[in-house]
Amino acid sequence: LSLVDYCARQLIFVGTPDESNAALSRQKHPLPASQLTNYLQHRSRTDEIRDSMYDATYQTAVASVTLSRYLCENLDELGPSLLSRVLEVHDFPLLMVPLVEEPPWTRRRSIEMRDRGTNTNRSSTTNTNNHVSTKMIWEKLNDHNEWKEVPPSDLLLLTKLEGQPWLALFHLTISRECRESYGLDEYRKSQLMRLRKYIHTSLVDQLPVLEELARYFDELSILGVPPSGQGVHRPSSSASSSGLLLTRVDSLREGIVGK
């Protein structure tokens, strides 16, 4: 239970737009080299601690996406209570949507390039000036949590991190227990259908299981669902079907946060 709640909080954090997420903004919009050197030389101890906290928070949240995928892969073994918590309380399927649309492990930024000008005459060649130009590049987070430049021709190549949300969605939508327990409505349907356009031939070639996910989205597009807030949820226990609803809580965290 504590692990499910923890992963949900991390998914919400890493899926928050960088405009409202200082830790993610620091990763997506790093300082140019000319400003970074000056900043590192003059930052205070408080700034240094804050930057370290932001970096650790970001790396922990990214690692939690993989952990969440493992949970989704083994939901059938977690029991009805945790299944309901993953699907109805935290809504893991919708938490995966922003990770595909605005991946926190991909960024586009400008870098400074210096072009050394030359002045050529009969006797010598001398440097006259340094012209600074900017170049836009794409970068992705590699397996060692380091940003690596990716040429435009390789942008469609799937990294391990990029595959995690897709695999989580595959397990959440392909499982019979998940389908029966997930209360689909118009809002959830519209949010999930936003992902259909991202499943293209190149992606399916790299992750063949997504062909089944694409088929699920195609079926969902013609499926009639209740209005928002009225999704049909099939109770997963006899207690809930009899009118008695018991919700498990993380008593340890509740006790700490409540103080």
C-alpha cells in the first residue's frame, strides 16, 4: 500500500509541467555554458543544497516510473484492494498520459558555438574575432541518468525510460481484472485517446506489444461510455458489493504527515 501511494505521488510530480515544477524545470531548461560557470562560482551554500535536492528529487521520480511499471505488470497478484487503489484512487492509466505527451526525460535546448574568424594575407593568418552562435539540439536521459545528445534521425528510437509508460499502459489495459475494475467515463476515455496518435509503425516495431494497445484504443474509440463522473465500476469484493466500503490507508505516513 505504501509503495503504491509513493509511486502515485512520484508520477504526479514528474508529470507536473515544468512551469510549476522547479526540479523538472532545472533539468529541462539548464543554464547555457557561459552562465553556468558564473553561477557555479558565485552560488551560495543554500543554492548548492537546493540544487542537490532538486537533482535528487528528479532522479528519484524518474526511477519511480520504472517501479510503477513493475507494479502494473504484477497487479493481478496484489489483491483487489490494491487493484482498486491503483485504478480508482490514483488512476494510474491517466498518470501515464503526460509522461508520453511531455516526457520528462527528453529536452530541446540551445547550445553556444564559437566560430573563430580568420584574417588571411600574404604573410600570415591571424585570428580576428570569436563569433558566438547558437544551435538547437535534442537530448535524452540515458541509462546512467546522464543527458546525451540525440541526432534528429534517432529521435524515434525508443529508450528504456520512454518504454516504461507504454508498458505500464499495456498491462493496465490488457488485463481482464483491470478492465473490469476500471470505471471508464467520457473524461477518462478522452484522456486515454490522446495517446493513440503516438503509436506509429516505428514505435510498434520497437515494442511489438503496443499493437495490442493500439487495438484497445481503436475499440475504445467506438465504445459508448457513461458521462464524466459516472464510470461503471464493478466492485472487486463482496464487502463493497454489500454496501460496506473499507479503504486501507498508509497509517505510518498519515501519522507522520498529520503531526
